[in-house]
Amino acid sequence: MHMLSITDTDIPQPCPSPFNMARYVLAAGAQTPDKVALQIVRAAGAERWSYARLIAAVRGTGQGLLNAGLRPGDRVLLRLGNSVDFPVAYLGALAAGLVPVPTSTQLTGPEVTRIAAQVAPALVLASAGVALPDHPAPTVDTAQLRAMQDLSPCDWHMGAPDRAGYIIYTSGSGGNPRAVVHAHRAIWARRMMWDGWYGLRSDDRVLHAGAFNWTYTLGTGLMDPWSIGATALIPEAGAPLPLMLKRFDATIFAAVPGVYRQVLKDGRKLDLPRLRHGLSAGEKLPEVIRKAWHDATGTEIYEALGMSECSTYVSANPARPAPAGASGYAQQGRRLAVLGTDGDPITRGTDGMLAIHRSDPGLMLGYLGENDTPDLPLTGAWFLTGDHARMADDGAITYVGRNDDMMNAGGFRVSPLEVERALADHPGISDIACTEIEVKPGVTIIAAFYTGPAALPVPDLESFAASRLARYKQPRLYRHCDSLPRGANGKLSRRALRTIHKAPT
């Protein structure tokens, strides 16, 4: 009998009610008030925040926002730079029952104006020099915001775990960023990641190589370590990461593949005696980086697959590493399936669409709709992730590619990851990305864009590809580039690649 591609792990303990996300995040640290909650690490030293200081700042900020006339349920647009002001304001808003909307400081005025028009903030919190929306909401600057930290603490605003907690925007890989509304309970669901991905302990020192205002950093680098009473380490922009990892005794390192690539570019061994392992998310981790990291440090990288709408749900972990080529297993408590075109689970070992059951406690409330209420699009009981994957007999899930990154070659759907993996072993290629480009109206081909010391002869590349890929998977165009387009967090943008690089007609 063939097994279907569906998991049905034990249901996690339900979120307590009433509940407040900020109170929960800081509860463990409240038991050890003198312990360091946060260190902003620099080559010249570190700025330290104890749990007592962090909690006081968060609750004071919550009271300051209420004093400004806001009421529970109001939305607060965060236009704050890479400083501790960001997580303090984020948690302060949640503590008071407000709904924070984190945004990247790289957004332009028109972009953030579109966001403001959709979320209708009651207040904007902004750093100097950051683009502001054309919107009537008043603005509070960082000086005013920091003054709030010394106010008397606000009461924790307790309520239903399912009420709106915060709003984040998708990366817009399909060209249209969407407002994702998460409930307060989303943080409770992240407990499934402690063992399912991190192997997280209260004595850990987690260094995340991302900016404060990136959701990967906000969750993995701050909220989750604080929820268990661990210490979060955030490096100053430009700080040498190998030195920071060693000097500040990091036990877990979290980054995107592009950051690991930069750390490893010199090919040197890294002396990191306290480091237990690394974490990777944001895009598929190339095997060459995984191996190079192990060779340099003697530690493993554990990968996770997730999305803004549900954080991570598939991962490897120290107790259960992923088989070669797979991303990992469904985290304990997740109900996932790989669906066919009819919306039903398919036979294991077959490629299909990865889906999350509507009962998942970490799943968003929905996308913010035109009527200002969340809309959760479902196919039956399933939320479609847009990720193509396959599930092995033992439940291991292999990521095949994003729905919007999948290429079409003569009627065959081809994953860019498969082509990239096949070509990445070429000794003259340092980095590579493949995508489908239009060469004339209605005619598309697979193109490979690569970096390396010099442009390589096309016949040599064609021969190399032919020895590793079926004909329909082989690129028809090769282009040498000085660099590949990546976002501020190091994530490859194939959409930008298609826009920037125009193939000859």
C-alpha cells in the first residue's frame, strides 16, 4: 500500500488564554532579571541589555504609546533603523495591545505610502533619515521613543490568543508584497522550533547576522531566544562575523546562505570552540556551503523551510539531521501535506505543492483584505505555501522550488535549484543562479547567470551541463556577471535577475 504525503504529528499544547505575546516573550527573562538578554556586538566592544532593563523599557514604551492617545487594536507603523529601538518598540506596542507593523528602512516614500494606505496606522515611529509615508498619522522620533522607556510600566493587555498581534509584509517574490496578519498565538507556536530546528537551550548565546528590522532576525534572533531566557547577540553592521562569533562565545549562529558564503570566502579554518551549530533559512542552502562550513568549523548547519505566513514548519535539527538533499522533517505538532493538482495528498516520493493544515497554530489569520479584515485563502482545509516539494517514505521533505521560480522547458517544469546544483561544481563558477527569461514574445528559455574569475567558453559550459542534466534542463544562455542581485539580507532575487539581465533577441 502506497503511503500518502501527509503528516499527522501530536497536537501541541494549546496556547494559554488570556494571552499577551510580549508578556510571554519576556516571562522567562523575568525570572533571571540580571542575566544579559541582548548584546549588540562590535569590534570595539558590546552594548548590553539585562532582562530587567529590557522589560522596563518595553513596558515603559507601551505606556508611552498609550499616553499618546492610542488604544488597543490601533496599528503602529515601525520605520526604525537597525538599533535596539526596533524590538523595544515592537514589544512595547504588543504589551499595550497595539498592532505593530514592522517595515524595512529601505522602502521608498511611495512604497511605504502604499503600506500606510492599507494598514491605516494611528502612529508612525521613525528614525531620522528614513522615508516616511504620505499619511496623516502623527510621527514619533527616536528621541521621543527612548524617553518613553523610563515611564511607569504599562499593564499587560491580556486577551484572546487569536486576536491580531502584528502585521508583516511578504518579500514580494511574486511581485506583490502582501500584508500578513498574525495572531498573538503565533509566538506560542514557535515553541515547535525550539527542538524541531534550533536545539535551543536557556544557556545559549544566539548570534543572528541580520538587521533588527528583518523578520528572520526578529523571530529567530530575538523573540525565540528571549522566550526561553537565552541571550541574543546582534552584530553591528560590518562587524567581522568570525571574530564576533568567537569573542562573544556564540553557541548558535543564524544566517542566510549568502552570509555563510561570505564568511567562508577566504577558505580558512574558523576557531569557534563554543559554537554548537549553525541555522539557515530564507533560501535553499547549497550543499557546497554546508560542506565548506563543516570543513571550516567542524559543526553542522541545520536548515529550515518556512514563509512569512507561518514562519518555519520543516527543518532539520541536532537530534534528527536531514537526509542528503532534504530540508528536514515536519516539526512536531505540524500537520503538512504534499498535494496534487486536485488538492488531495499525493503518493510519497512524488512532487507536488507543500501545504499547511488550517489548524496549524502558527498559521496567519490571513492577508489584510480590502475590507480591513484578514482573509485566509484555503484549498479545502489546506493553505498552499507556493513551495514545490516531495515527501519521502520516512517523512523527510525535499524542497524542489518556489512556485513562482519554477521554470518551464518544453512543457516540463524544472526547478532552478536542480540546475544550479548541477552547474555549481564547475571549477570556474563561484556563484550561480538560473531563471527563465523571455527572448521574444511567447518564447522563453532557461538562462544561467554566474560569477567567477573570468567568463567561461560557452561550449565548455554546455558540455559540462550535458554531462549532468537532461537536455530539457540545460540552460540555453550563459552569462558571466560581476555579481548576482541579492537583497539587504543576502537573499537571491531571481525576479531582479530577470529584470536586470535582458537576453539578446
